[in-house]
Amino acid sequence: MITIRRPIVVSSGERVRLTVDIDVDGETRNVWFEVAAEYRDYLCHERADAFVIGLLYWSMLHHHDIVCEAPIGEDLIFQIRTYLIPALANNSAALHPTVITAEIDSGTLPNAGAVGTGVSCGVDSFHAISAQANSPYPSMRLTHLALNNVGSHGGGSEGRRNYEKHRQHVQAFCKEYGFKLVLSDSNIADVFEQNMLVTHTYTSAFAIYALQKFWRRYFYASSGFGLESFSLTNSQHFSSARYELILLPTFSTPSLQIYSEGPNLRRLDKIRAVAQYEPAFRYLNVCGRFPSCNKCRKCKRTLLELYAIGQLDNFSACFDLAHFRKHLDWYMIRFLSKYWQHDTFYVNMYPLLKDKISLKVWLLAFLRCGPHAMFKNIKNKRKLRGKPRVPATC
Ligand SMILES: [Zn+2]
């Protein structure tokens, strides 16, 4: 059983925290969310909404029910109870259909009307910024960008160091291009450890709802899976981006809309758009290291994508292009390995790269990566086969 006590706001110099005690089977854990003092009035202490969202998947995975001392907004709790929890639990035997007990708040909170999106300086983020900064729909134009430290930077002191480097990079971009930046920090990922790939939409929505009285609209940059990749089967094994079609409407209410940005675009479509967005030429960073490492999963994929669309040269400030060109065979071997594993991003790239693969690379890739790709395919099929729960209504 999880009991979420009543959230309170605590000031400390130039920073202010929304903080709450959470009892898990009698053990108390404190979760806080921190922003600059100027955002104090927008922290939502009246409701448990943010904390229920942030802990929902963790609760289902660890088979807990939730009791809240503070109320939950009526639209939000209706949607979570009616649509989200049954949809997740019916499609994965690993997930408990968590029961949430709370008073319902049918009132309306004040709202500053801010329109935002996250700013990681990655491909999805720059696509969202370039598309929404000058939206033809006046009420959809961005007023602020947000950088939230809610788990994507890793845990503990290393996570905090990663966040600090990321913050400096993002602040430099925002200063140069005149964007207002909302910085937030939280310990939620340390106190309730989760697989960020599986739960990033929940923890991001936690940060949005902690400032529920600030944001009116928020564009959540879709990870480029596209609607055709929608799935709820055994969701504990894959990115929550694959079912944002249900998740984001569940977390949207008449007073706070969270939109998926670019859900109908493939990753390559986004790369093409970002390759035309001049601020990205110096600030694109996909791997969280500064400067970019050139070798991690995200760097490899982005370098190959830029190479595939013939736009690599504009990004010489973001990557070590001499290293990429010198080791092109190495990158192409990894490309084929991922392609053979049916990775969607690499399957989409294949038509653009297939004529650039030498016979030597084909042979080396087959010898080094062929058996591994075959093994991964078998493993992935087993994961997706799953044992979904029989829906209670059948
Ligand atoms: Zn990297």
C-alpha cells in the first residue's frame, strides 16, 4: 500500500520545493520537485495529481494500491481509473490494476496560460521547438521551454553532474535564441527507481503536473515511433512512447492539455526538418555528453541518419565528422546489425543507405553480427508474445 501525504511548498533562498512524504508499506520516502522561487505560486500543492502520475507505473509494477490525503482533479482521476489502468493491466500479467483512493476535486485551479515543451537539444526536442515556436495557431505558440531533471540524466550524484552539464548547454541555447527556460530538479528517480525508457512519459508528466497552475498546453516530443507502432502488450518491456495515443489524452484535462508533438512523423522526417533548423547546427546533442561521444547508440544512429539524408556537413560543431568518415565501415556494420534486428529506425534508413554499403562491409557485418542479430530477434519475439491478462469484461 502506498499513502501519499498532503504536498507542501517549502522555500529555500532562490529555490522553492513542492515536497511530499510517501509511505510504502510503512516506510516513509520524501519526494521533492524544485524550481526557481519565481515559480512558487504555480506549484500545485492543492492536489496529489503530480505524485499519482509519477508513481502510477511503479505502483502497478510493484503491485501497490494508492491512498491520497490530498484530492485528485476529477477529469484526471476519471481518465486514469476508467481508461489507463484497465488498458495497461489487461495487456500485461506483470501489472497490478492499482486501486486509487482519493477525494475528488471538481473545482478549477488558477492557471498562468504558459505553453511549453521540453528542451533536451535532441532531435525530437528541436523538432518540437522549430514546429511550435512560430505555430500558425496563436494559442499553441511556445512561451517557455522546460528542462526537467526527473530521471533521464541517471541517478545519484552522477545523474546530478550530467544534469548540470546538460543545463549549461540548454541555457546557452536559450540565451542565444531568446527562449524563456523553466529549470526543474527532483529526486523522484532516486527515491522510486524506474526504467526511464519504460516510464519517461509518466515522469515527464509528473514534472508538468507539479507546475499544473503554470502550464496550459505542453507539447511532449514524441520519440518517432509513429502511430503504427502502437502497442500495450507487455508494456514493461518497451518505451511508453509506443502508447502515448492513450497516455497523453489520459493526462490531459480541460485546463491542461498535453499534446504529442510529431506523432505522425517518422524519425527521418524529423531529422530532415531539424537539418533545416539553423540553431540545431551548433546545439544538437543526442547523447548527453558534452561534446558528443560519437559512439553511443544515439550518436551512431543520428550520424547515420544525417549521412543518409546528405546533411552531415552542417553538424560539424556537434559531432566529430572526421572520426565518422574515417570509421565509416564500423558505423555501417552496426547499421546492418540493427537493420537485421528489425529496428524500426534502421529499417526506415535502409533504402537511403543500401547503395552505400560495400561488399566488404556486408561480409564483415554478417560474420560479426549475423548470429547476434538472429538471437536478438528470437528474444524480442518472445517478449512480445507475452501473456496478456484476460479482460475482466469478457
Ligand atoms: Zn553519444
